[in-house]
Amino acid sequence: MTERVVDVQDAWRERGLVDDAKYREMYEASVSDPETFWGEHGKRIDWMTPFTKVKDTSFAPDNVSIKWFEDGKTNVAHNCIDRHLETRGDQVAIIWEGDDPNDDKHITYKELHGEVCRWANVLKNRGVEKGSRVILYLPMIPEAAYAMLACARLGAIHAIVFGGFSPDSLASRIKGCEAKLVITADEGLRGGRKVPLKANVDEAIKRLDDASVDHVVVVRRTGGNVTMEAGRDVYYDEAAKEVTDDCPAVPVEAEHPLFILYTSGSTGQPKGVVHTTGGYLVYAAMTHEYVFDYHEGDVYWCTADVGWVTGHSYIVYGPLANGATTLMFEGIPTYPTNGRFWEVVDKHKVNIFYTAPTAIRSLMGGGEAPVKKTSRKSLRVLGSVGEPINPEAWEWYYKVVGDERCSIVDTWWQTETGGILITPLPGATKLKPGSATRPFFGVQPVMVDAEGKELDGKCEGNLCIKDSWPGQMRTVYGDHERFEQTYFATYKNLYFTGDGARRDEDGYYWITGRVDDVINVSGHRMGTAEVESSLVAHKKVSEAAVVGYPHNVKGQGIYAYVTLNEGEEGDDALRKELVAWVRKDIGPIASPDLIQFSPGLPKTRSGKIMRRILRKIAEDDFGSLGDTSTLAEPAVVEDLIENRQNRA
Ligand code: PRX
């Protein structure tokens, strides 16, 4: 098959912030002299104390230390709000589109300032100060952005927990960062269905013997009935009556933590990824401007949830630092109809739209009609994030949604990277459907083989990054050693991404997916170990192994092999029970799609589960199981194949 190349259209180049020559020139400057490059671009935000040092970073395996702009002081909320007041106080900062199509709101920068100050004062009255940790467990309502910015204003550190996580998952995150205050809503509303957020918070706190939580602030979203514990819980609207809308932004060091965000890895409990203030904001704002080719006055919409890093960097911090109008959507792509995205695009005249391949694939199933019914004339740039976009979905996005008129940016990055690392730039980069293309300024991808040998030119291997960029995570909260071990111990002096990739003859990167025990379900990252430990906690389960398999809509589905205790019967009723168990334990995003009961799992003689074999069987590709000579009991494999769930 010849590879399709989509040239940069004249209109993209003319409007683009950079063309190909400029990209090459800036890229070269950024990697040959990062100090000068970032010293200059570091000034795109306001500094209360200007920095004199730009970069002090080391990837030495047992002494990883990452500092950017370290002697500068600034405040993220000041940069996202206050500095815009003079020039664009009356411009809309946030367009909120509710779950119900008749529900929306426009919030100007001036209004945002008032709301955030009031929120900051409510938090301050409850003991929140610089360095305090605050958990946010909220639906996609403007209050989520207010609360994030209020924390930033005070120098407090927010840790957002996605509203789809269970009370147990919430509890472990509250405990992990010893949060004193939790912000939630009575209930969330998605696709017409209510989510019992406050009840989940109550459950979570109850589960912690020694809960650090002194206060729960509750936003009224649905007005649903919830239990309020006297002395601990307060409705936000009542607390807000007691405060003014004046609250100065606290200057903090560039390396002061801005947020913690928990993410899944290949082992153990989710890690608290720590991002700091100065470098993160510079990087989020700069990538938002260049990658989406953002121009003054554009309406920009990222469909992610603020519970994920995409929501942090590209709904709130990047766009607002740039003084953009950012759209926040409470609902889902298929409610009330599967034309909702495009109706919202027309309603608010969206110019830049950023979503995940899984959403595109699910809408493809509904055909072209719901798209073609809408105009989408305002659209100019279409972004993709979260997982590899298959060429078929890319073409549909390009042709059906974008009418072959919009550029597509397939952006590769991670919670750990803080912002986009590999991506096309609309005015500069020829596109190849399925490739994230070239590195952003300052990013030096390196391909290595399993032994850590650096590969040249066209190759396939593991993707690492040489040298730091300002948006990089700084540590794992409370466990710097885990940070070093996870990302810097595999390949010397390199940051290891956990992704495999291919580099083609043009130097373009094609991300092939995770090479560790992390799976990507509908763009959501899940550790197979987490699902396994949930399954084995069930009283009928003796052992479990979880792998991913290709899924038409979700990208990857969750395939669980389960060995039951003596005397237990594996049937459909128990399958349902186990799915419900995992949903309750971790959250709906972790529900196994397929469960296979098996009398045993394939193990080496030393007792290690051979996941390679389990993956092949789950993919229904058992003709090529590879070397099985180290199996302790070869008969186990025959049974697994015989009773496989995923038959092509
Ligand atoms: O495997 C890569 C995949 O998502 C992982 C990161 O997940 P998370 O930290 O949840 O962040 C998602 C949003 C930034 C990566 O290791 N991934 C993300 N974007 C892409 C991607 N894979 C291929 N192409 C992408 N554009």
C-alpha cells in the first residue's frame, strides 16, 4: 500500500503561525540552544519575579532532577485571568454547554475573575493555603475551572479525580495526597443520567479510618437530595455569601506544584504525577497556540474531561493563559442525538475542535447523515489525542467532518509530559493519516531497541525522549524513587515513555501503542494490574490475568482470564457478577469486556505468567504463539484456545 500524504493546503500555510521552513529553523534553535530558546519563550507568561536561570535538569538514573525557570515567581491564575482583564475583560473566557442542549452559559474574563476570587476566599476560610492539597470530584461544569484556578491562586495543589471513578478509587487518592478539603457536586449529569457524586464522596471518606478531610464543599448541580454532615459539609452557594470577590494571587516559585494527577502504570497503585507552575504553564500555553494554530478571537473546544490531563492543559490552563475562548461540554457525543458535537460546533461557531479517536469511531457507526446535516463552516483545525488514530477514522474525520478543508493534528503526549510532544503544526507539516508526525520545539525523540541501543533513521523500537522540556512531570508525589525507577531506570539518561513507535524515512513517528502492561481503553489509561487485583479480591476468584485486545470502537478492550477457587462454577451469571464487582471497585472504565474462565494460566517453570501467550489468544491469533517451550504445563494453553471468548 502506498502511503497517503496530505499536503499543507495554501489556506493553512497562509494563516499558519509557522510554515515548514520556520518550523525547521525554530526546532533547530530549540534543541541546539535550549537555554536561549526557552529563555525567550519563558517570557510568554507574566512573572512577578523574573527568572534568571532557565534550565537545570538531569536524567541521571538515581539523581533525576528537573527544574525550569527556578528562581522566578509567578501565579497561574494571574496568568490565566488577571493579566487579560485590561485588554479582554469583556471577552468570553468560557462557553459552557450543558448536557441538555438548551442549557448554556457564557462567562467573560471579568466574571471569571470574580468567580475564582470568591472560590479562593471560600477555600481560604476553610484553611486552604499554599501547599494544601485539595481533591476535586466534579462534573464538567464551570465550577470545575473556577475551583482549579482558585487553588492555583492560593498556591494550593489540586488533585482532580475523574467523576467516573468509584468511592474506593477516590478514597485511595484522598489518602495518597492527604487532602484536607474535597470539592464535589450533589450529582453529575451526563447523557441525561445522574451520577451520585456527593454520595460517592461520603462513601470514600467513610472507608478511610483516619480521614484527613475536614471540609467538603458541594456545588448544587441537579438540586438532588444529598446528606450533608454538619460541621464538615457546606453548599458552595451558601459559603460564597460570606466572602468578597477580591482575593490577591499568591506569587509562588516556578517549581511550586500546581497539581497532582493520578495515572495508571504497569505495576501497583496509580501514581500521583506532579506538575509544577512555571514550566508547565509556558509549555501548555505555547503548545496550545502553535499546535492548534490559535489566533486571537478563535473559539476553541476540547471535548476531554477535566479529570484527565487533556482537560487540565487544553481546556483550562493553555487556552486561558492565551486569553482564548474555551468551550467546556458537560455531556456526551451521542446525547440527545449522535449529531451533538456538530450541532454544538454550529451553535457556538467553533473554529478549533479537539477530541479522541474513540469518539470519532463511535460516531462513524452512525453514518454521515448526522454530520452532513450541520454546516461546520466555522471549523478550521481538528485535533486527535489519547490513542493511535487508525487511518480509516482519520480519513472520516478529514473528509466527513472537515470536508477536506480542515487540517488534522494527531497529537501524541502523556499525563507525564504535561503537554503535546509529537504533532503536526497546521501551517507547516505534511500529514500522513495515522502518524503523529514530528516533534514539537525542544523535544528530542530517541528510538531504542530492547537492549537500549539507539536506532538511526527508519526503524521500529521503544520511544524515549532525550533531555527535558518545560512541561515535564517533576516527580511522583511522595515517592521520587518510584519516579526514577519508572521512567529513567530502563534506558540510561533517557526518559522512557512506555510506548512503542516506528520512525519512517521522513523522520515521522507512528506510535504503535504501549509496550508495558498498560492498556488504553477508549483513550483512558488502565493498568492491567489494577483490574487483576480487583478481580482477585472477589471471594470466588483464585487468580486473574488481564490483557488488552483490539476493539473496533474502544481501541482496546479488556480481556480477563480468571481462575476460580475449587468448587466454584464459571458461568454467565458469575461473569456479570465480576463485571459489576470491578465497576464498583474501580469504576465503569475498568469493566472487563470479555471474561474467560480457565482452570490454569500459562506460566513459566519459575511461576511467571506468560502474558505474550494470553495476548495472542485474546487477539484470536493463536497460530503464532511463539516459543512455548518454557511453559510449565503446556496443556493449559490448549484449554485456553479451546475456550477463548474472542472468536473472529
Ligand atoms: O500510549 C500513548 C497514548 O496514550 C498514552 C498516554 O495516556 P494518558 O497519560 O492517559 O494521556 C492521554 C492524553 C495525553 C500514551 O503513552 N496516546 C496518547 N496520544 C496518542 C497516543 N497514542 C497514539 N497517538 C496519540 N496521538
